[in-house]
Amino acid sequence: MHDFEYRQGRLHCGEVPLEEIAEKVGTPFYCYSLPTLRRHIEAFEEPLSGVDHQTCFAMKANANLAILSYMAHRGLGADVVSGGDLYRALKAGIPGGKIVYSGVGKTAGEIDMAIQAGIMMFNIESAQELEVINERAGMLGRKAPVSIRVNPDVDPMTHPYISTGMKENKFGIDVEGSMAQYLKARDMEHIEIVGIDCHIGSQLTDVSPFIDAVGRLKMLIARLKDHGIALEYLDLGGGLGITYSDEEPPHPRDYARAVLDAVGPLGLKVIFEPGRVIVGNAGILVTRVLYRKQTKSKTFIVVDAGMSDLIRPSLYGAYHDIRPVEEKTGEREQVDVVGPICESGDFLAKNRDLPILIRDDMLAVMSAGAYGFTMASNYNSRPKPPEVLVDGARYHVVLNRQTYEDLVSGETVPEEILA
Ligand code: LLP
């Protein structure tokens, strides 16, 4: 469900024609719908009402301050994976107590920052990380709350780059190893065991891998209990998929029902870390056609957005629906929609059936609200695009387009290399 519809042949976000935004901010730009965000948050939260839980939005999907502030306003917490994420979360008004910190490479500085912010818990990814957190907490005269991120070795049946809970992945600790780490953590002076965690992958379109993972976690929870280790939180990660083309992921209601059934009456507060399902279909990337280029074998539509703006097609072969901003009927053709970047891997769509497009036409790249802007770069010295948030008939530029000065800010030229 989203808020990007044609009205009188012109694609709108809510009541605002995308052309109007393009006139104001230029192209390319990201456009997010606040009503869609609201609906997605409500769809996720509604089946959890009455369940002791906390939803911690996975900021890696979208970390814009306005969006995060809205999440905070709606009572969501955050799943952070870096000091930068943590900084943003706190700045957006998300209380430390609603923040979980995942990721295999937390630095000492980041750990200190998180301890000082009083986060809900660190999701521990290795034996050595646990030792370092104990040490850092000791230096700060604090106790660090931790859960072990268990790698349950289940196949999430998704793209290999975004599956995280299989034994060959770098994430989490296997079930036996986790048991050992819990016993070690119990004896650590500056560690407080508070939970257990897993995240098996992203863009899952079936609930069964989640259920399998819960089953393995429950067995471990029972063994921990036998050792006198009681927990407060069960963190089930994120991963629920969305429809990009013809996928049919479970509705959040069915996902919630299935996992809560599997969890059963454990008496633990359940933590969720959804990212994509909240923001994915709440955002699009709008780009303009620069050129048509015909070769002997292909027609290329060269647009002003590339892999520096949206890398998902290049990196994962991901499919994003593409719609002309001005509705077009009539003849269609098969084209590659490509960006301006000097890489053959720079494309938004390959062999896509689209209406005949000409220079200056605008296109909406759909379902780009998650892992779109957050993965953008300055490759080829391209300024990052602006982000616009639409609420009904009003829109707000929530991030300005980077300038060329921004591109070189912080760079210095030592005089002596020119001597
Ligand atoms: N929690 C943890 C520990 C994660 O690693 C992730 C995603 C999430 C939660 C949120 O997962 P979600 O609900 O969004 O599926 N860049 C890739 C996706 C990478 C996902 C990484 N981890 C993409 O564009 O598809």
C-alpha cells in the first residue's frame, strides 16, 4: 500500500504532483510519503498491541532525521549499527533505552558512546567483542547490557548478500558457541545479560525461516534457564519482505501471529527490528531522462540518477518498478534504464518494457524508501540527492541536495606536495 498514484495522468505523492517538487528541488530526488509511513507503522504495531514488545526501527534502511523523529514520535526505538546511527537516533529524540546496537565491528569509541547513552542492549556478535565491551564498561564504571546474537543456521531463502543467519555468514554466534558465551558473560563483572537476539536475513517472503529460528532460540533459552540465566528480551530482528514486483510476502499481521505463536508464553519482552517493511514502499526516487541512445543491440534510456543514488539494482540485481511521471499510453519498447556513471554495472533496470520515453521525461523508481538514500555515495563526484517528505497537500525538503562545496569540504591540499 502506498500513496503514489496518477491523478489526471500525472503521478502524485499524496496530493502533490511530483513535477511540482521537481521544479523546486531539481532531479534526481527521493520522495517519501508520511501517510504511508504512518500506515506501515500502524500495520506493524496493531497486531502487537497487548504484547509486551518494542519495535526498534532498523536505521540502516532509512536514517533521515525527519523520518527518525517521526518514528520517535510514534514510540518506535532504533536498531543502530554504528556511532553515526546512534548519534542520529539520539538527535531524533529516540531514548537510549529504546536503542539496540547490532553489528560485527563495533569500535571502542562506539561502545563507549552506547554505554553512556544507556542503550537497551548490545547484540554481541563475537567472543572478543564481549570481552571488549566488558573492558570498556569497566573503564566507565558501568555495567553493559548485552544479548548474544545467535546465528541459528537457517536459510532465509533470500539474496545471498542479505542472508545473515547461515553458518557461512559473518553474523552472530552459533548455538553452541552462544551457550558458551552466555556462561562466560555471566561471570563478567561489567556485563549484565539481558536478552537473546537473532536476525536471519532481509526481504524474506515466507514466515517459515522465522519460525525455525524462533524454535532454535527457544531451545537455547530453556538451556540458559537450566543454568540459572534469566532473560528479559527476545529480539527477533527484522527481515520481513515487501512487494517490489510480484513477491507476496506475509502481511505484518500474519507475520506477527506466526512468530508470536511460535514464541509462546515465554514471559519475555519481544523486540522487533523492521526496516524495509516500514519504509520501503513509502519512498521513491524521481529521475529525469537525459538521452535516448540507440545501439545496434539495445535502446538505452540515460537518466540523471545512477548507482550513486540507488545501488540496489547494481549490487543485488534488485528489481524496482519504473513509472513515467506523466502517464503514457500507446507504444512500448524494451530498454535498459542506465545512469550517468562510468560503470557498465550502473543501471536501474535492464530489458524493461516501458512506454516510449524522450529527453526530459521524468521517471519514478518505485519502492526506493529502504536502502536507497542510505546506500547513496558520492561516486563520480556526484552530490547526493535531496530528500522530500510529503504529507497530504504539503511537502517539506528534509535534506537539501549536496553542493559541490559539500563534496570537497574537509579535503585539504598540503602545500609541500606542490613545492
Ligand atoms: N536487524 C539487523 C541486525 C539487520 O542486519 C537488518 C538488515 C535489519 C534488522 C533490518 O532488516 P529489514 O527489516 O530491513 O529486512 N541493503 C540490502 C539490505 C541489507 C539488510 C541488512 N540488515 C538491500 O538493499 O536489500
